[in-house]
Amino acid sequence: MKIRKTEYKDIDKIMEIFDYARNFMRENNNHNQWINGYPSKENVENDINNKHSYVCLDDNDNIIGTFCFFVGEDENYDKIYDGNWINDKEYGVIHRIAVSNGRKGTASFCLDYCFNQCGNIRIDTHKDNTPMLNFLKKEGFERCGIIYLKNGNGERIAFQKSI
């Protein structure tokens, strides 16, 4: 597998992966995350424009995963409730991570890529996203508290891992 920056020609495939992820969430009793068309094509375009969008490719250069990653402050993480961040050092942020059906190990590969860019990562997910909650625990992320999204889409459980 390899990671590269997303190109505009990748958007349709990314939207397919997001559709799969939405259906997977619903099948796993997560009916309240990634609703009302989120993430949208515009989200991906903004991520590309900001140089924050990445795709994960298999050995045949097929897109099998996608994520948004940047190093810097995320306004959604300015305030944390019912807990604290592990540290106040510079951090990387991962959003909108999703993988194709049956692509085990892809999300871990994406996380490894991010940790090679920044050894201090913050991420959040919905309380009903049991597969992601289990994945983050398996990957050694520490539950830090609750954050509230600035876009009004509710509360999320916030995690951090520093290596």
C-alpha cells in the first residue's frame, strides 16, 4: 500500500468509499454520524485545496481508503469537556477516514502514515461508531473527553495518541 495526496480525478471514487462507510455505519447501529450528505464533494474539494486530503492505494494503484490529515490546530478541539488532552504540544488531526469494503489493515496503514508526519495525533468519532471506537482503542488512542463540533453536528468523543 501507499499514500498520496488526493487529486480532483479521485473524487468520484472517494464519494463511493464514503457511501460504503455510511452504509456500514447504519448496519452497525450508527444512524447519527455522517448524515445529511456529509462528507460532501465540497468537503473533499476543500480538503484538496488545503492540501489535507489523502488516498491510500493498493499494489495495483486502486484507491482503497481516504482521509483528511493536517498538522495544526483544529478549532473543534479548542475546548474539551469531561476530560483533558494528553498534552498541549503541536498535533496532527485526522478526519473523514474511510476504507473500501474488505480492506483490512488499510486504516492502520493510514494512521501509520500520519504518525510518521507527526507523533502527536488527535481524532474524534461519534459515540455510536462502535467499530471506530474499537479501532482507536486497538491502535492505542486514549479517550480524552467530549468535544462539540463548531458546525453544529453534535458532540464527539475525542481521542489522542502521542508517540
